[in-house]
Amino acid sequence: MKGYPETTALDLCRLGVRAAGEVLRHPRGFDLGLVLHDWLRQMTVRHRNPNVRLKLPAAPMLLVTDREVSRHILAAQPRHDGYAPGTAKRNGMSYLAPHALTIAEDGEWTRLRPFNEQVLCAGRPHHFQRVFLGHVHRAFSGPVASVEDIRVRMGRAMLAIVFGDGVAPETLAGEIRAVFGLVQNPVKRKLAGERGRRRVAALYDSLRRLWQSAGESSLLSMARQARDGEDVETLLQQVPHWMFTFTGSGSDLLTRGLAMIGSRPEALRRVRDELSAGNPEEPASIDALKYLEACLLEGARLYPPVRFTIHRAGAADEPNGTPIPPGTELLQVFSLTQRDRGTDPTADDFRPERWLSARPQAEALYPNLFLSGARRCPGRDLIVFVCKGAAAQLLHAGLVVGARSLGADPVPFSFPAKSLEFRTPA
């Protein structure tokens, strides 16, 4: 990878010192991902290049934060001789779902992508939008006092949306979170051993039963109709990712949006004015909450619910004139791409207005909020609708979520999850 700067032994020492310091300061809440994230940002600054060769002992790879190179990698459908899912991503997801769309390529991707788009109604309002909004309202009808409360309630909404109201046991929401904890952490997978494999097997036993018994007006009922001769076991492997999106990145999308709105009095006023102009029970009114949606998108731009993705170059390429050899593992860190003050001086500022024009400039500047190109997230429209419905419900009930550090620009680089305050009317 001639032409790209590379990390040095001193860089690795800095990482070790930073990680050790964080462990001492937060022994119970240590977040290795956040430490690595901040370290990677420092790499791009120190080496004065958005793309840096990471000479890590376990997994050397190319860090890609250049927006155009990132867009280029995601533009075409995944192919073994193009840009395919990265090794670490494939190993993790294969533990749970070796035929999941997120790691599919070539012909399998071509078959599974239309199925996912049909079930999730990609690019348009979902067929069951009204039913789903009722599920969201019921899930968020009680008080919410923490991020964990939001995840639990998103889990309840997820079970009703995916399987039908009252069909799946409530414990399944916690189980999918636990299983994805193994998917995302190779150390946990190894330590779980046979116990973890039994857990995955039990999850699929539940999904097979629910495939037959899922209620009407659910994602699984649509999946049965969209089967088109595809093997049921392959289709069942699409379901865990739908489930986890709600309690994982969907919950983060909602939390970040609420925190930014609640930390800015003017944003809170505008959202409340928008809410008062419609009927939160009507899907059309939720669709019309454009400023609320812009706040959710801007919160996600500043603090991406999905921090990174990994791809692998199946063939040599030169997306910016600098060669990428075949076999190169590519780490794309979206928050670094979306917080580049060199291309956008306001990148560290909360400006929801950037998403409000007829053809938002933000779409061009920040194309990877939900990935882009052929790999654009097929569930984007559904999860944004669910988050808007939940936010409208919570804000209508008077909930305000905020943090002092989010009240003025520029906002901090790391989301202040531990300092959030949840306030409700007495």
C-alpha cells in the first residue's frame, strides 16, 4: 500500500497507555471500542492523511476515512472479486447467521437483497405502518428514565413488529441482545464455547416456531409471502439482524436524537411546535415530522449508531490514485468521515437544518449515515419511522433528555452517554 502512511511503534504504545488509563479510571465501564475510536481519530490527525495503514499485530488493515474512497467501496454490490465483507465481520456474523445479507456476496446477495427490501419496504412507507405505530405507542406508553429503558421498550416494539402483537415471548428481546454480544466480541465467543452454540441453536428453534405462528401484519408474515421458493432456513437467518437493529442501532439513533433535542431549547421548541400541528396517532403525521427527523439524522451524523464497518478488497484497486492491493482489509469509521472539518467547517456543530432542503446537501456530504450505494440499509425508512413515532410519544408525554456538554457547538467527539439526564413532568 505504497503511498499511505502507517502506524509506528510509538502509536501502538500510545494506544496501550490510553487503554490502561481508561481501565484504571472506569474498571466497570471500560469501553475498548471508544478507546480505539479516539485513537484512530488521532492517527488521521497525526499522519495528516484520512487513510492510514494500521500495522496491528492481530489484524493489519487500512483505515479509510476519506469520504469519496468510502463511497467508492460501498457503491457496488458485494462480490468476491470486488469489495466483499471483511474477515472480522464475516467471522462474527457467521457465528449466528452465515447466510445473513450483511455478509452475503455474489449470487447470494443478489437473491437476498430483494427479499429484505420487500419485507422491510425499502424506500417507501411500510405496508403495515399504522399497525407498527400502534405497537410503538404501546411500548413507549410508560415512563422512561434511562438508556436501558429505551432499549427495553424498543425490544417490546420489535417483538410486535417482527412477530405480531403478543406472539413472541418478551425474553426473546433480551436473548437477541445477548447473542449479538457474542457476534460482536470474538473473546466472548471463545469463552462462551459450547454454551454459546447452544444459545444460538435455541434462538433458531424459537424462530422456526414463530415462522409458522407469526401474526398477520408482521415482518415475518411478509417474509412468508415473499419466500418465492427460497430455503426457509436461509430466510430465518435474515431475522436476527432485523431484531437487533431495534435494540441496538435503532435505540442509539433514538437516544442520540432525543439528547440533542433536549439539550437545545430552540430545537425542543421547534419539535414541540411541529408535534402540536399534527396527530401523533396518525402515520401521515409522523411522516410529516420533518424537523424531528432532521434532528434524529443530525444526531446520528454526529454520533453514528453504527461506528464502523469492515470490507475486504478482492482485487487491486486505485479509488483515489493510490493502490489498494487485493486482500487488503478496509476499516471504515463513519464518525471520522462525518466529523471532517476539512471538508465541512460545521462538521462538529448540531445543524439539523442541513437535512431539510428538497435535496439535502447533507446527503451528498454524508452519504454513509445508513451506508450508501448498493449497500444502503434496506431498513432505513422503517427504523426512522419507528424512532420518530417513539420520539413523538415520549416528547408528547413531556420527557426531556439532555446533557450539558451537548448544549453548545462544537459538540464533543464522544457521545456523553454516562452524563445524560432524563427529566419528566412531576
